[in-house]
Amino acid sequence: MTNHKEIAYADFILHNLDSAVIYPNPYRGKGTKVGWETKELKKVSIASKKGKIVWIGNSNELSDNVKIAANAKFYNGEGLLAVPGFVDSHTHLLYAGNRADEFEMRVQGKTYLEILAAGGGILNTTNAVRSLSEEELFIETANRIELAMQSGVTTIEIKTGYGLDLKNELKMIKVIEMLKEAYPIRIVTTFMGAHAVPADRTNDSDSFVDEICKEWIPAVAETKCAVFNDVFTEKKAFSVEQSRKILNAGLKFGLKPKIHADEVNVLGGVDLAVEVGAVSADHLLMTNDEGIKKLAGSGVIPTVLPGTSTYLMESHHAPARKMIQAGLPVAIASDHNPGSCQFLGANIIQSMAMLQLRMSASESLIAGTLHAAHALSMGNEIGAIEVGRYMDIALFDLESFKQIGYHIGQNYLHDLIINGEPVYSD
Ligand SMILES: [Zn+2]
């Protein structure tokens, strides 16, 4: 028997951590089993090379197992907890203005129509976005990107959908590119031209859909900036038939489908998600047992958004427990947007998943990291601390990951590591 020992080469060492959370049985995509276990390793070091994790183990065993480059960087992890960087797989983070008046009206019991009559609603945001330049929109959004990072988010999805004409949708895509350029956080672009029917097209939504399919989607695909194509399938937005057209048109141009489904009414958005092979189906507030059965084994990631149902003061939340029991790889995300959810950041969404959806701390963590990564088609590259994945890690001044959701609204982030590089210190 030869005593062969695999030696890892490293250029960055996160050294002497108090603890690090790993997932012993991570979900690896369609056809594989969903694992909800976490394990906290103690006195651990993590080594990476060119941004990818090459070794995880007991700090005492580092020198025996890892060949460290002469110019390697060390980061002292003493007293720190490492968890996978959070992935916020559903946001409308790019917008302008605020709708605080609308929030107050809703709290006072005003109806949606009363709010619209007072100038509220999505079209209010559309007017604000249309009126600003790329630079002004960048400045409006930069602060929110920074807040997300400061909560432990290392990857964030941002949707378009407040332009609602081709020129302004392309402007939003351009601003997202400017954000990618300016910040180390991974940003994933989703085109969502079908977010709402513009006010002047409500009697003519079919021709609006045709325009999205024939003109907008080819133009968006040409930019090569967007990965996903999303649609709001709902009574007050797009029918299943219209949504099918839009998602299939995107597929022809290489844009992967996502869908806002079952938020208010069960129209058949889940069936459509399975039919077109959507990467994720999001909201799912009203999804029933039949819908859960359809999602099982489909490969579609069910993404639940507990911040939104809380913000809208709903008495009902997405049936996450039933989904978990049915073996679904449930993901959670913030759905941050100006109208229906101002929750921003990973820690508060962890708390909401626990309080409103009755998910355990382990389930919430896995849903907000690994499964959310799957919701962005990156489930085997990020979302867990594992050899071969990108070294995207959130470091907390905490003893256990169970404290992240527990300390509701408080933030104990110490630093972020993205692609094997510390963000806030070196
Ligand atoms: Zn949304």
C-alpha cells in the first residue's frame, strides 16, 4: 500500500477560525436528494487558490496538507464564525424614490385601489426610474448594495422591470453592469420586462406581450448581460398563456426562465414553471398540495419570500414546512423592492424564515445560501463551504450560526470573503 497524500496548493488561508459551517449532504441539482443537515467544525482553517476552496480542515493539520505559496495571504479567523456567503436570489434592488406614503396608507387599511388613486403602485416607481440618468440610478442603488453586503450577502440577483419600455429596460441593464463593475459582490441580472402592464397598455396587453417577445428579448439577449427572463404571472399582471409566450421567447435567445407564481391566486404558474423547466418559481404563497406535488422532483427551485408576506401584513405565508416535508429544495430570498418589501439583507430574512415559515436555523441557512445559489443556476459553484467551490464566506462575530436569525435586526458581520479576497480588510 502506498502512502499517497494529496497536497493542496493555496494562495489564501482563512486561518484559525473558531468555527465554520459545512453541509454534509448538499443538494446537487435535479434528481439528487435534498439535505438539511449542517455541521459546525471547530478550530478550522480554509485554504483557497485563485478564489476556489482547495482545503478545509483542523488548523493544526494545515501545514501537513497544504503547500502555501510564498506570497500567500493569511487572514486571522480567531474568534470568528464562517458561514457560506448569503445568496439573495430574488430582488428588485434597482429603483428610484420611495413609497413610504403607500406603506403608511396600507398600514391604515387603505385598499390597493385607493393607493393607486393616490399615485402609489409600481407605475409610480416606473416614472421615477424613467426620469433618472444611469448615473443617478447607480447612486440610488449603491447604498442598498452596500447594505446587502454588510449583512453577509456575497451574491445578489437584480431584476429589471421598472423601465417598462425598451429604452428604460436597457438603461436598467446598463446600471446593473455599472454596479457589477463597482462592487466585488457577484451580481446576476434578470430581465423582467413582464413585471407589469404599463398604464397606457392595459386594454392591449397582448400586443405588449408581443412587443416584449419580438423586440425586447432579442435586444436584451444581444447585450449578453442578462442570465434570466422573469414574468409576473398573476390576475392583475400576465396570464399563463402570455407568460408561456414570454418565457419560451426568452429560451430561444438563451435566457433561462424564472416565474413569479401563486402570490395572490393559483393560476397555473407552477405548472408553467415545470413545463418550461424554469430555474425557480418564486413567491408560492398560495401554492397548494397539488402544486407542491408537481414541484417535487421537477428541478424547479421553490423560492419563498417571507419578508413580502410580512410586509404586506398577510395572515398567510408560503407553505415552506409542507415543501420541506415533500423533499423540495426550498430557497429563501428578500424580494427587496420599493412597494411590497423593504426588508434588506440576509440576517433579517433568516429571522423571517424562522418566525413566519417555522424553518429551523439549519433550514434557513441552507435555503438562503445553497438552495438560493441553485435558484441562480450556480448551485455547484457557490452557496456552501466545500472544496471546489468559490471561496465566498461571511464571517461573523458570533459563536454559532443559530444566532444569525435569533438576533433579529442586529448585524454581527465581521467581514466578507468573495472569490478568496477579503472585502473589508486585508
Ligand atoms: Zn419579485
